[in-house]
Amino acid sequence: MNISLCSNLSEITSPCLESSQSININKPLAISSIRASDFTNKDSIQVSSRYARKMVLSCQYVPGHLEGTQLMGKPLSKPRQKLESIRTLLIDNYDSYTYNIYQELSVVNGLPPVVVRNDEWTWEEACRYIYEKRAFDNIVISPGPGSPACPADIGICLKLLLECKDIPILGVCLGHQALGYVHGAEVIHALEPVHGRLSEIQHNGCRLFHDIPSGRNSGFKVVRYHSLVIDAKSLPKELIPLAWTCSADTISSLGDQNYDFDDHETSLSSFKDGRSNCVEDNKVLMGIMHSTRPHYGLQPPVMGVRYSKTSEKLLKIFGLGRTLPPLVRGSYSIMLNGVLALSSKLYLACMQVKNGSWQFKNNPKSNYLPILDTNHFKMVNSSNLTKFLKLEWRKLEHLSCQVGGAENIFLELFGDDKAGNTFWLDSSSTEKRRARFSFMGGKGGSLWKQITFRLSEPSGGHIIIEDAQGLSTTTFLKDGFFHFMNEELQSIHYDEKDYEGLPFEFYGGYIGYLGYGLKVECGAAYNRHKAETPDACFFFADNLIVIDHSNDDIYILSIHDQSTTWLDDVEQKLTSLKASSAPPKTKTSPSQISAKNNSVFLSNKTREQYMEDVEKCQKFIRDGESYELCLTTQMRKKIGDMDLLGLYFHLREKNPAPYAAWLNFKQHLTICCSSPERFLRLDRDGILEAKPIKGTIARGFTPEEDEMFRSQLQHSEKDQAENLMIVDLLRNDLGRVCEPGSVHVPHLMEVESYATVHTMVSTIQGKKQPNVSAIDCVRAAFPGGSMTGAPKLRSMELLDSLETCSRGIYSGCIGFFSYNQTFDLNIVIRTVVVHEGEASVGAGGAVVALSSPEQEYKEMVLKATAPVNAVLEYQHKFAGKEECESR
């Protein structure tokens, strides 16, 4: 692949990032104290200001600073009464795991918890709900990036741990570290960052772990997410160790052994004194409890076990009330549907307070729900202009191959005039049932329009709407693009009977892309770089052709508010086509192409700069700022006036993909996409599905080498960790909008093979809550976690500080929003974006603690190879054709 690594672009430097290296995570800075209400809302923080705050904010709630303060509210002494449901306050430390906890607690409690971010309430507000209104039975503190010593990272959590002495509190990961820190323990760097990797666990045999196996080969493993740990040597006597790692080693997620709990005997005598055991053997504390308060901490948020008698017993012990099927073939299963199994057991046990109880007054639900609205997603009122659309469609059976297939259909019907104002969601890779339908069309009837949106500073943006007659209007959207789309879709009325019998989910509506910059409408603080391309661009497609690759059928559809003859006209054109009219497919081998001076892509970063950025990412990971960072870069090349539809045909031939796409807009903007990755889909039954890819390796040159590479990817601990962390992130995102208990993982870490690479793919599904819209679902998960890393918000801020240009359309998504609010969106990777005569290709990869800078660079180049070579090969071919014609 011809990529010139241009070195004249200056490397980014950030004094604030450098200054963060001097922060002592154990000792807060002695500056004037602040209240929780003084914290700046993280939705408006830039990276530089975040790190600046770490240098100037003191930690008000540190050991010794609150000695002698009075507990606000009187402890209750009445015996605990059995409640139908348990009401939990869940403190979100801006993590991408919080809503996995939310989902599990909703099932365990019988009532969804109330989620409050750690800087959302002042201490006075928290006391009003906790003590005066007695709105909660207990508190759970979520994981999160950063350190408990930093106020911007931990917010009000330390105050809760110090002051709420009689309230059951469970801290997970960062919350676990905060429990140790607030009582005087030191939080230090672990010997090695461990994210998304498994370890075997021992425990002290207390009643909380009754019947739970312990020690080596017991089947009791946890998936760990942390680079900071509580120093066991500094643990004060009021904190009791509950669990710790068996050794410093981690375990591959896909081992071959199968342990049976009935055959394993564990002696507790070897670790009755957990504190000395941890200190002497240099083991990592995984669980602690306070000796007199109902406060517990767990370092790992996820538990994994062998799927055997052990897991069945654990499910009964944890009281989940259901049996989970194996999530992967063989004996192993990470119990992703019971991720808080251990936490749930401790959580329920810590409700039993010895000296008194914390309980509700009167009816729990009637007093609870009016106080706080637990629904973060509210349906937007429909537009005042309500539209009723009528759908008509016809099925032309077994016709696709007779007329030359999808490529010929598109060329014959929409290929004139450089295929302007056309779209094609192209399932060009249909083997193994990865995809079945392709959707195509162009400028259509009276309802057709194009919408183009550009973000403005500091918020909102301008939208241009061009109608079928070519008239344009420009409007400023103060509430943003997603709000606009929500109103548009909800203003449409229709009859469900119109699409009965159709085997696909798109019946007409919006088709286009969402750029990566729209992350600012989904919780991200800001965009450091401004995109040259529009931040969103969509057609409203009222006429549509659908190809069923499985049955070789063609469907023609038209939505309208008045009579139309389009169906008759298109049916006549299709039936008159002959298979012989298909365009000849000429193959061009890369080895036949000689590179010329202009046949190179210029990269935004040199090899050395990219590898340095990988090392910076790993420092962020070591410091607990992120678990995984998807670092990317861009390559660009001037291509002039090229036949772009021909370029797309060449790309789809060289690199067929299930979620490929062609979009050709008026603003000199064309997208040639060969993506293998689905971002998010919502079907008419309300099922949400995400299919993130994490883990990529090249295909081999021989069958034996190819199988060796495939097996290498399947059993790579690094790639397993990458994939599992993004699976957890997507489970979190879907958990925000799905019914409690419905989010599950039917396929975990399956390897799929494509023309140039093997990839590791997982599938996450959930049932959408009835009170959230299609746009709510997208906002909850955008941008796709496989392109950001985890936790998502903090990771995007860090990546903005490292990347030197906007990602633009790359890392966003392409797809459709049907008029009935179903949708299907891909992740924009393996894509050529052509704008104003310049082709750009984005590529990158997930950086984790186990990453090698050299290997990360090679993986980035591998991912860019297919689209870059497609441009270079076709440009050479196109130039040769022009030369022949000039003769």
C-alpha cells in the first residue's frame, strides 16, 4: 500500500496533559476546599480544563478533613421490614459500565435505581433525598475513570461514604477504591494495568461467599477493569479484606479446561487473615468491607465462570431466578447477563444492618417515583405539521439475477449524470447470512428532500433543506440535529398494514450518515477539530428498490401523499433489462500498477508520531483515565475529477462487505463504504442489536497460514480484552434504553473472515423500552463504542487531545431511519470519503495495556489497505483509460 508518512505536520503538545503526570494519586493538593455544587458539569469540560482542575482542586472529602462533622439525619432503630422492592441510588462516575449495574439492580430490586451523576447534586440536595424524604434503601457507587483522590473524578461519593454511616453502600471499582481511600488506605498504581482480563479469586469464606468456590482452579474468576489498586499494606484496621487475586497472572478468556465445583475442595485455613495474606504474597485486593458500617467494596464489576455445575449453583446462590444458556460454544461462558452476580449477593446481604435499618415510609413506589424521574429519555412532542404517508409496493419474484444483479440494476436506473443524488445500502457480502437486503434509489417524487446539517459553536447548528423542486431553506437548530430528527419521525403517521408481508425493515424515509462530531449531542464535552464535511447529511427517500439476495426477489416501494405512477414506470424498466447488459468487470492486480509521484496518500501522522500517541494512550490507561482508547488517523490524496461510481464498483469488488454503502450528495460529497460492522439496528419488534468488531488480523496466503492466523486471533488475550470491554460498553449503552433484564449477548467473540482480514465480532441485543424513540436509542449509543474506547466520554476527550484533525464522517455511521422508526446503521470504517476532489481514508485501532506500539501501527495500516489500494488502483486504471481515449 502506498502511504507516504508526511512529517511536516507538527506533533500535538499539551502542557496540561504533561502536567497531569505530576499528580500524586494518593495525596490531594492542599488548596481551598470546594462543595460538590462547585464542580463544573462534565458535559461542558474540555480536556485541558479537566486536567487543569486536577491541578487546582482540592479533595474536600479526604481522610481527616471531615473528622468531627455531624451526620445529617438520625439513624433509624426500627427493625427492618420486608419490602416488595428495593430503592437504590446509583451514583454514576461518568462510566460506560453504570447502566450494566442499572440493568442488574432493576432485576434484583424489582424497581429501577435512580441514576445521579457524581457532580449533579450538592451535599444538601443529597441529604434531602436520603434523610428527609428517605427516598432510598441503599446506595451503589459505580466504576469510573480517574482516581478517588481527584474531586473531578469522584464528586460527592467520598462525602457519602464518610457521612452516611448507617446506610448500606456498595462501591464498585472506583467506588471500591474510594471506600479504601476515604478511610486512610492508599490508592496506588497496580504492578500492571488489567482491563478486560480474567483472574482467579480467593475469598475469606465469610457468609457473603457461602457456597461460592475459591482459589485456583475453582472456576471462580472475575474480569478486571483497573490500573489503580488499594495498597493492602496501608489498609486500616476498620476495613476488612474479603477477596483478592490468587496470583498476579491473568487467564485467557477462552481456555480449554472445565472445572466442576463438586470436585473441588477449598481449605479456608490458609487465608483466614486476609490482610496478611495480601501483603505477604503481593496479591491484589478485590473486595473489602467496613467493620462497623454496612459499606462494601468490590474491585471487579464483571464475573466469569466455567459454564458447568459451578455456574448453575452460582446462579441459584445469587438469586437471579433464571438459568442462562451458554453464550459461546463449549464449556465456557462469561455470564454477561448476570454481570453483577457477586455484587448482587453482597448488595443484598449488606441490606441486613445489625443495629437498626434503613427503610421506606408507607408505600415504596408511590413515594419514590414522584420524587425523582428515573427516565433519562423523554419522547419529544410531535411536530405541529403531521404527515400521513401511504405505502405502496410490489414484489418481482426471482428477477434480480435475470437483469444482471444489484450492480447492473443500480447502474441502469441511477447511473446517469454521475449518479447524482443517489444512495445504495449495499449488502455486497452476503455469505454466511451476514446480510440479505440491499436498498437503492435516487431523487424521487414530491416528498424527496435532502437535509444537510453543520454544527455551530457553542451548540446547535444550521440545517439546509432542499425539496424536490430544488428550493432550499436554511434554519438554525438550537436543540441540535437529533432533536430535529426525533420530531420529524414522530410527525409521520402511517398504517402498519401497508408493510405487512415485507421481510425487511426499511420502507422509505431518511437515508444518509451521522458524522462523528455529533458526539457533542450525545454527552461529549466538545469537538476540538471542526469537520470539513457536513456533520450529517440525509435524503428523504420516497421511492425505493430493495433486492432480496437470498431469494433473488426485487421489491419496489413508494411512499406518497398523492397518486403516483413511479411503480409502473420502474417495473417496466426492470422487466425490460437483459442480463447481457451487465457492465464487464475488469480485474486489476495491485502488482500490475507502478506507483507514480502522485499515487500516494499523505498521512496526518508519521509512523513515529502514531507510535508515540499509542504510548501516550497507554499512560492514560496506567493512570486509570481510560481502559481502552481507539486511536485513529487520516490519510488524504487529491484525485481530481474521477469516475466515483466506478471507484465504488472497484472497492466493492475488491473488498465486499455486509454493510457497504454508496452515497452521492450535491455538496461535492461522495462516500464509498465497505464496512463489515453494524453499529445499531432496531427492528419492528423493538429489538435493538449491536455488532461491534474488536480484534483484527490479516488473512493468510495459504489455507494453513490463514487458519493459523484465525486461531491466533481467536485465542489472543489482548484481542479478547479489547472485544469484551466494548461488549460491556455496548451493553451499558443499550441498558440505558432497554427493558430491565433484556440486554444479553447471544454471540461472544466470534471470528468472521472477509476478503483481506479476520475480525472478532460480538452481538448484543435488548428489548427497547416502549417510552423511548428510535433517535433516543441512537443518542444513547452514539458514537459506536468500538470507535471510542471505554469509558466513552472520558476516552473521547483524551482522543480529541491526541488526534490532529476531525474524523468527520469516519467513525460515524451510515444507514436508514424508516418512517415507522425502525433503523439500521453501520460503523463508517474501510471507507473512502471524497470531498471537493480529495479522497480521505480513516483508520485506527484500540489501544489497551497489552498493546505494542509497533503492532498497533501495523494494524492501522492493515485496516487502511483495502480502501487506499482501491483508490490507487482505480486511479491508475482511470488515468490509463483517459490516455487511451485522448489518442
